[in-house]
Amino acid sequence: MLTTKTYHYCLLLMLLFHVACLSSSEDEIKNQYGLMMVPHYYNPRVYDCKMLPGKPLIDGKINREEWDDINWSESFVSMVDAESPGSSYTTKFKLAYADDSLFFCAEVHDDHIWSTKDLCESYFFEDNFLELAIDCNNDEFDYLTIKFNAQGNCCAEYCNVKSSEPQSKFSLIQDNQVRCAVHINGTLNNPEDSDKFWSVEAAIPLNLKLNEIHLLRPSSIWKINVCRTRWTSTVVSGIYKKMINSQTGKKYPGEEWVWSPMAGYPVNMVELWGECHFGSDDMTYALKQQINHQREIKWELRNVYYAQHIHFNKHKRYAKKVAGLKDIGFDLSALIYKPDIKSSKKGFTIEIKDPQTHKQWRIDDEGRISSE
């Protein structure tokens, strides 16, 4: 398992590689804070999660009457480039809640539906799957992922961004925590015909727990993303196999599509996920403006955090003041607020006091955001 500092160093290497692949023009790759190895700000996709009038029958079939009042999400886009032509294999989902449960359904189109691995017993990248990722407390640090495949497996992982491995992995069906069912419009693992799509429905309790850890917490806003992984396949002796690239001798990488664009950055960068809003019909204009304001504060904290780790990578120490970040290209004139750095040899925290609400926002050296 990676240490925190090793993880951040590896993340910076990935970001640098990403930047080199995107463009050779320095003007194009700097973000608004003058940083060359981090994302540009964008308005996240927002899904309005509504209350279901009744609880749906969990049979994998997305019944029109049960789900008709709930909007479909936008179609997924390439995780590498959201502006590239979309996949011909449409993926979309719905989220809703009723009483003490979150309800999720999705429609995953494919002309050849195959799945051979148990997600809970194998490394998940060995199979085609759909993944619902939830950061319910908006700390952009620890989060829950729930993975589904066409066999009807439903596996959860409790993760945090400082580690490349999940903190825990467990089956939600065997533990009777989640009700889940899959319907296939076609046939599973049959290369002799052409399929249309597979659909999944799940009822997830809002009091879902792992040991004593509450994996989901009621809140008006969650950060979420939904990701689909699909492997390019061929048929060998009547069985689907991952296709081998004849030039490299290796398997083609899995294609990845996401609901909220990631611009090619790692999917565990929670700060780039979209948002799920509960009770959005009751949100006033003032509240929506306040949400935008909070996004702005969190993004400024996040960029000072990025800059601190770039500074550490260059100087082997953290900057004690924001002005000390200037030598790594940080544009001080882009700051809207007045971030305050408290650093030591072991780490740092960055704070911004919201001038409107007087709430204190904070990010630590691991990337965890909090407020009080």
C-alpha cells in the first residue's frame, strides 16, 4: 500500500504525463492559478435526485410507471476526452430515494453482453462493470463505490484518495445489505447472437454500514460519479476473450466512460466528480448561489493544496505562506479569498474564512476538506 507522500508523488507524475499528452503549449495547459499539472475549473454536472412516489420492484426491469417521474442522466462521455465523439454504446442512469433507501437503476447498451468474473472474488478490472461512486460528506477524501456487472454481482469498496487500494471490499448481496437485480435484453455470454442492453436496479439502505462506519450519510448534496468499463473482446472457441493487440502482445486497455467528465484525470480525483442534489425543487435562488460560492472556495483551497505538493516535490518542504508558492508558478493575483497556510515538517493545513457565512473552510495535506 502506498504511503501518503508516495501517493501524492505518483499522482503528480500521472498529472504531468497527462499534461504532456494533452498539449505542448504552455498557455493551453496552465489553469487559472498558473499551475501546469492540475485541472482547470469547470461547473460539475448536477443530478437532481427526487423522491419516488412508491418503492420499485427490484427485478432489473426499469418499469416505466415506477420510474417515469425520475429523469435519466446525461449519456456518458469518454473519461479521456469529453469532447470526443460519444460511444455508440449508450449508458445512462437514474437515482431516487424513498423513506430510508436510495434507488439506483441504469441501462447499459452493448451488442455483445458478456461477464465471466465475480466482482467480489476477483480484481474488478478483469470484467466489464458499472460503478456508482459516492462521497456523501463532501470531504473529497473517503468514498464508497458500488460495482455491478451483467451477472448480477453487487460489490462495494470503501476507499480513500491517499491509497491506491480500497480500505475494504465486500459483497453487498451476500450480506443482505443491498437488493439488486439485472435484466438482459439479449443473452449473456452468447457470441452467436446480437444483444441490445443490460439493465440493473438496486435498493441501497441509507444507513449502510461497514463495521461501525456509516458508508452513507443523509445530506442535501453528495459528490458522485458513475463510471463504465468495457473491454474490447473477441471470440475464441465460442467464448468471449479480451482482444490482444498484435503489435504490443498485450490486451487492449479497457474503455472507460463517465457521467461527469474527468478530462483524462484519474477517476479517484473526487474533486472533479459531479453532484447529486436532494430536494433540489425546494432550493431557492439564494441557496443555489451559496452552493456556487462554496464550490469556488473549495476549488481555491484545492489549488493551494496542489501547489503545496508541487512545492514539496521541488524543495522537499512545504511553503509556510501562500506567497512562497510563487516560485512554482502559482499566480497570486488569481486568488479571490485569503487562504492561510499552517505548515510543519510533517504536513500542512490551508484555511479560508467564508466572508459571507463566516464559516471556516479547511483542507489538510491528505486532501480532506472540512468546514466548521
